[in-house]
Amino acid sequence: MAVRAAVLLLCCFTASYAADLTLSDETLFDLRWSGDLSEEIKKETQLPTEKLVMTTNNNEKYICHIPYVEKLTAEETNNQYSGPSATELLSELHNGKPCTYRIEAYWTYEVCHGKHVRQYHESKEEGKSIKLQQYFLGHFEKLEETRLDENGKAIPTVFQKNIEGKSYPMFPVRYTGGTPCDLKEGKPREVTILYLCSEEAHNDIIVVEEVATCTYDIVIQVKWLCRHPVYNVPTAVHHSVECYGMDGAPAKPTQLKKFETEQNNWKRTGVHYKITINNQVPPNADTANPNQLRGSPLGTTTDQQLLREFLGGSNCLHGGQGWWKHEFCFRSHVKQYHQDQNGRQVINLGYWNEQKHLDWLTRNPAKKSRKNQITLHYGDGDICDLTKLNRHVEVRLICKEDSSRPHAVTIYLLEQSPCEYILGIESPIMCKLTEIATESGLIPSEFKP
């Protein structure tokens, strides 16, 4: 059972005495209960010198041997390295100027190393030429000059970035002078390319993130950087902590054995929960029969309340990752926003107006609602700097059956053309709405969840 050392020890003990104990959150340990002190004596010559004596709530005393773990700093690692600098290692990539691509739902990202970074979308209507929409996120100037220490040795530039909760060392290269950003008073876009070591990589783009308005991070895995030890991806190393019972204590703490027994029982029988929303417990949420919670038809307290709040506009849906988030309030609005300590920056993408929605359907009859999908038009959003027209959104409420997650909601936003959006909302909760909605996508006024 591998856990972080500090948590590992605190979960079992409440009182302790220790010598000068140094533990790192990045170091993983395996906790082993190795018998009584007689076993410790047998292994004395193999044990590390750092010891920790701890006592449980049941007054069971143990002595645990913590192995010393040496971890070199980036500076120490660099001092032991005598090869090319990161700039020199990446010069081969930049001199060749190859291009790397990442294709997403709407945008394609193009990184031409040593040249430029571009975001673009190509569309072609039948009988017409290809229409190109593009933004340059930045242009390459030069690789950063290598800094030297007092001994003339190159000092590596290391940028630490978290990916899925883990920090990685990367080499940053800035691209500046991109397409002017209307949201930043015409200031040019810029992007930082973060090179990440991977022996098996083929210049793969693994992350594209807008970290601030018109400012981007793009993470690319490359093999060249792996020759420099400072940029090697850290691997988890497990170390054994040996604990021995003292003064007649059992081989393993009593409370820990009890917990493991309960855990095994949970795995065999399963764990059942009641669902509570606004302090109301659905009458069908029987803890003795978890199957009643799955695929529950509209009519339970949970479904009724979720749908009532959604249709009434008091339960708005939020989605999005990275810099921009989006908000959808039924029969009200669609917004895109960013919020931080400096306040909230909002772009209004569209507002609900029933008559304008019906007029839009008249012009676009193919957009009328159909089985399993309601299509709604939200218009009159903020003026778009590129088109000088109001932003507008096509909202799609889609019935997506999922008996294992009857209240799950998936929400996504696509920009199909400049300032023209599609907001997709998929959920089992929408299935009842798609059944009762009119062809124009309106919900009958007599419907009461």
C-alpha cells in the first residue's frame, strides 16, 4: 500500500516521538508490519539509522525505521552533467523548422518550430472555395541565450507545470507578436511552447491552454530534451518503512486490522448511499436496494427538483476548462466568462427571445427539433469585433440515456464560425423534455415537473 509518508504515519498513530525526521511529500513509502522487536534485532545491520517511535490510540507502541532518501536538487543534478545545454539540444529541432499539429473539434493548432504558432479552421461549402479562419498565436524570435554560472557552466531554464496534478520540468520558448487581440485593446497574442521530455515522443502536442486572455501555453513532448537530466520526468520510487511492535504490541495495530476487515466487507457487499438535494431524500432512494437509484423515471424528488430548477432558471449550467468558462441559464442567456481575484470578465454570447427564436426557425427549417434533441436560438449577444455583428448561439438539448448516471450532465461549447457558437448539453434529464417539446422546441406551459 503506497502512500505519502506523512499521511501514512498519521493515519495509524496520534502520539509520537521522533528524532530529526525529514520527510518529503514527493517520496512514496510502503508501510510494512514486520513483527516484534526480536525481528528488528535480526535485521539491525540492514536497517537505516533514522527511527520513529509511535503510539496508537490503544496505547500500542511501535518503532518504525524510515530509510534515508537522497534527492538531488536541479542545481546538483546540473553540476554532475557535462553535456549540451537545453538550447543546444533543441537547436536541431528549430533549425529544421518542422511543424507539429493538433486537431480538435473545431480548431487546428499548428506549431512550426522556430517559425510560428497558428490556430486555424478551414471550411468549404459546396461549389465555393475554402474559407480560412486563422489567428497567429505568436512568432519565433530566438532561443533564449544560455546563462552561465560563475564557473562558466550553463544554467538550465526550468519551468514547472502541473499536468493532471503532477508537476513536470519543462523548457520554455516564447513566441510573441501574434494576431492582435480585440479583448486586450489590440495587443498581440503570445504563446509559450513548453518542451517536455519523452523518449518515445514524435513532437506531440499534449496540452493547449489559454492561461490568460489571448495568452497561451502549449506543451509538446520531444525526445531531444531527455539527454539533459534536469528535464527528465521524475518517476515514483517506493521505499519500505519497517515497523516493529514494542512492549507486547500486536504485529499490526488493532484499529488498522479492524479497518481492513471493514474494507473487505465493503468490497464484497457494496456501499449504498441516499441522494439528498435541499435536505429532501427521495422516497425511492432505498439504501437496501441501490438498483432503485439507477435509471429512475422522471417523477422522483431528485428528477423533479433538478428539472424544475433548470426550467425556472434558478439552476444554471456551467462548463468549460482553462481560461474561459461558459454559463447557460434556460430561457435567459448564454455567457462566457473568466473569474479571478481581479473580478469577472464576461462576454454575452446570446439572450433568449421566443419570437426571435421562432423567426430563426422560419429562416432555418432544418433546425427544428427532432427526436432526442431540442434546438433553440439565443441571439443579440455582444458585438463581435471580427464581424461587427451580434454574437449568437445555437443551443442543443440532447437526450442521452445513461442508467448508471441518471443525473449526469455533459456541456460543451464550439465556435463554428467567428462569434457563432453551438452549445451542446447532453443528459438523461433532457429525455423527458425532448418527448414533450413542440417542433419549434418550446416546452408546453402546462408541463409542471
